[in-house]
Amino acid sequence: MRIAIFKISALLVFTTLSLFACNSGEVKGSLEDITVQLKWIHHAQFAGFYVAVKKGFYSEDNADVTLNSGGPAISPDTVISDLVRGKADFAIVGGDVLIKSRSLGEPVVAIAVIFQRNPYVYVTLKGSGIESPQDLVGRKVMVPDDGKIQHDALIKKLGIAKSSITIVPFERDTAPLITRRVDAYMTYRTGSALAFEEEGYEVNFIWVENYGVRLYGDTIITTERMIRENPDLIESFLRATLKGWRYAIENPEEAVEATLEYDIKLSKFRQLRMMQVQTPLIHTGKEEIGWTDRDVWVVMRDILLGKDAIDIDEAFTMRFLNDIYGKQKQEKMR
């Protein structure tokens, strides 16, 4: 079955054309090795990076990029530690992980946000009577380790007692919910949640973000040292990455083909569905792709840590995004 392709907004078309105009397409000099640590296994969640490699966008900016997969055995703390120790130059983590890491004194900084909307949802069976977070009281909920920050932030925001919900160890399977061993299953709408639909089950999706907890999803981070010592490398890497994401959104089938080169065992159908579901979370039509907003970071800090717990202006930078998009606007005016 062919997956329907979205209409791309005028904003996406404009920024894509502008971004492509920024490069000559020629590789000059030797390529610089760059390592990127992904937050999860290879799949279409990172399609923009795969496209940037395959289409030569990184090499146009004199970079040879290696994309290291993550997975259940690689915790967010390990990702942060490897980045700080120089085992990677960039990493992809949730915005909540970046905030937590800054609170622990880690010198990591967000340079762009890919998922403007967070993919975390609670999945419940239709007819279960569970259609809002308040309905989780007295129920059993399966929550993944990297979703606990969001779950805790949500129930705190809504004034729900932590002890009123039973948390069950996570299993990456539809069976616990379908067999009613649990009443709700927290997962990525763009990931495991797709399996419920593919298997024909009628379910509800309760979005964490719809209840006043907006936490940025996949965020590109680097270190304070990298920003001090190699800002030109950061800008060129980020420019090529954003170009990759724009191309992936405009050409989802081609983006999936690039994804499958990193894991031939992946289901093409599932990866196309992932692209379809995640695109509105990445390109909302309100901001440039990759954009980040100080007000959102402030709210995130206040929800996760408390007001003034950290200097939020040290946790992220708009420097590179401003330069990239500013240069695009100048190019448009010539």
C-alpha cells in the first residue's frame, strides 16, 4: 500500500530552496571526521541525518559523518558521558535529558531541536474508560525508563499523587496492554505505538503535551568546549543536517530508502508510517525546522527542576540557527 504524502508548506519550500542555495556542491580540501551519537536504534526517527550522508550534504561542507546507533543498552547518561569525554562530537537526546544533565553540571548545550513536539503518548484501549491522565489514577501503567521524567512531570503538573498510579516495568510489546495486564502503555507515537494500529487494535492516544507539559523531543547537542574551539564546524554540520531533514520531509520514500541502508531488516511500510506520523512533530508550520525557543526552555526547566534551578541561557544557544537562517534570508534578497 502506498503511503499518502503530505503537502509541504510554503515555509518548508522556502527554507529548502534557501538552504540549498548556501552550498556550491563542491568539496574542498580533506574531510573532517565527525561522530554523532543517536539516542536510539537506526530507523526513520533519524532519517534527516541518513539523507544528509547519502546525498552528500555533509561532504559538501567538508565533513565525513559517522552515525552511531543507540538502543536499550545505551542509557541517556552514557550518551552524555561519551559526548563530554570526546567519544562523539554531537549527540541526539530528549530536551528533558539536556536539562537534567545541565543540573548535574555537565557542560552540554543544545544547538537545535528536531522534534518540536514530543512524541510521548499513553496508549489505552478504546472502551477502557481511560481517555485522560486523570483516568490513570488507580491503574497500572507501563512506563519506559526514558519516559519516567515526562510521566512524573505530567502527574506533578496535574496534581496527581505519584502513589495513586502503579508503574509496571516496561516491555516493548503490544501484549501487556492487549491482554489487560496493564491499563495504559507509555511509548513514542512514532515508534512502538504504530504496532497497535498495524495489528488492528482500536486505541486512544493521550498526548503528554496536550496537558501543559511541553518538553522538546530529539535535540541536537554538543559541548561547551566544541562551541568555543570549533564553531565553524558546528555551523556547517548543522546546516547540512537541516538540509537533510528538509529533503527527507519532501521526499519521504527516498528518506526511507536511505534509512534502510543502515538496517536492511527494517520494515519499509513501518518506516514510511513513521515518517508520516513524525513529520507534523518536526515541521509544525510555526517555526523553522530545528528552531528552538527560550520560552519553551524556561517552562521545561521550571517543570523539571523548579524556577531558577539552572541558568537556562547556558543550556542552549541560538547562535548557529540565527547564522544559518540569517544567511538564507540574505541569499534570498540578492
